[in-house]
Amino acid sequence: MKKLFSCIFCVLFYTIITTAQTGPRVLVVNAHPDDETSFPVILYKITHELKGTVDLALITDGQGGFNGSELGSVYYKLNLTDSTVGRAELPRIRKKEMMEAGDIMGFRNYYFFDQRDDYYNLNPVPYVSGQNWDVPFIEKKLDQILAAQPYDFIITMLPYAGQHGHHKTAAIMALRALKRYKGNHRPVILAGSTYLDEKPEDFTMLEGFPETAMKKNAPSFYLDVATHFGKGKQVSYKVIAQWVIAAYKSQGDMQENPLYKGDKETFRLFDINDDAAMPKTKQLFDQLTKSGFSSNQ
């Protein structure tokens, strides 16, 4: 009888904990450790202010990030700019750095796909086709992740023509996973980026990949991260971005010319989303605007 009551108590306790999760549940699908520095503030605000959850699916092992690692080599006492050393050591180092950055943003889970981060190029075809990456493995793992968790949103990088081929492929893999999704709780998928002003890059679709089409006549959604608050108006949410970027000691070029360049994190709806996506996304950004220090701006 005591065992029965214990089991019932455990079930009730788990139910209370899971139902207490009232904030948005988000899955970020990225190619490299540090890609989340394109939109770190929304992830921070979701976990810290909206009491939501953020999980990260990371496609590559990050071994190709040895350029710009001169100071990182001194910090880690390893010659990371040497491609042989960098490719051997950077997967371990960059995962550690990413989890340090993830602690700042409040990430819950990390899913590592460990596909080879080979070299910088703009062409997604060798990866999407399965020539350079194990696409069946990626698809199976993404399907399992989406089936196991009732996510409200998926966030990828914007797969525009000038974007890294790995970034484009990560977005395509996420879009195709959502297309395969058969569950009842269909997440909204957004393309995230940061710009110097409110006008996002003129992008309608990545040529050759119709699944990347943006929803016509849909507005872009913005998170203002540059408006100052606090005594003397000396602080903004861009501080969070700098904390996150600073975690990547091996990626020195990020501190010199960080991916995070703008005053607004910008998010756009892919056309694959259903009609309910727009009001759901508007509700999210209304909540973000009213939460934390944003409500005092």
C-alpha cells in the first residue's frame, strides 16, 4: 500500500511540475555552436521572464571553427589555428562554450547531432542531399525530438542566399521535420536574425528550396534589445548578447566582429505555418514586450 501511495504521489508531483510550465516551449535548430548569438535575447527572455523552456538541436560538431582562434589558442593552451589540432579539440571546447552560453540564456536540453563541420561555403546541396551529412540520422532524431516534446515554437536562422550553407541546411532540416510532423500540437516555425534597423533582409525564398518560402503579407516580429533602462538609462538587453558572445573564447572573431550587430531581433513566419501561427506569434511578442525590463522602456 505504501508503494502504491508513493507511486501516486510521484505521478501527481510530476503532473503538477509539468502543468506548472506555462511559458512557451521552444526548440532552436542550429548548425554550429554560437549560431544562437544571432538571437540570444529572445531566448533569455523566454526562459527567465516568461518561465518557458528552450532546447537546442545542434547539427554539426563545430570542428571547422579554427580560423580566428589565435587568442583562444593562448587561452586554452592549444594551437587551435592549426587545422589538425583545431578539428581534434574544437568539438569538445565549443560544446563546453555553448553550454556556458546556454546557462546564461537558460537552455534546458541539448541535442547533439555531431555532423562534420567541414568548411565555410554557401552551398547547402552537399548536406541536404546526404553527400556530406547523414540526413536519415538527422531526420530520425528531429522527428523523435518533436514527437517527445509539445513545442510551441521552432526557431532557425534565416536561410537567405548569402548565408552559410550549414545554416541553410539546418533551417531546411527543421522545415522538413515540421512538414513530416503528425502530432496534434503543431509548433510555429520562425526564421530569426538581427539587423541594424527594422527592415529585415529582402527574402522570400531560398532558390531551389520551396519549403523555405516566407508567408506572404505576414508581418515581421521585432524584439527591441537596445532601448536602455534602469537608473540613468545605462543598461540594455544587449548586455545579455555580450555575455553570451563572451562565452566563446575559441571564436575570437566573434568578439571583434560579433554576429550580434543590430538593435532588434527580427523573426519571420515561414509559409509552412498554418493560419493559427500569426496570432500565436503575436501573442508571444506581446508577452515579451510586457515582460521584464521591456515593460519599463
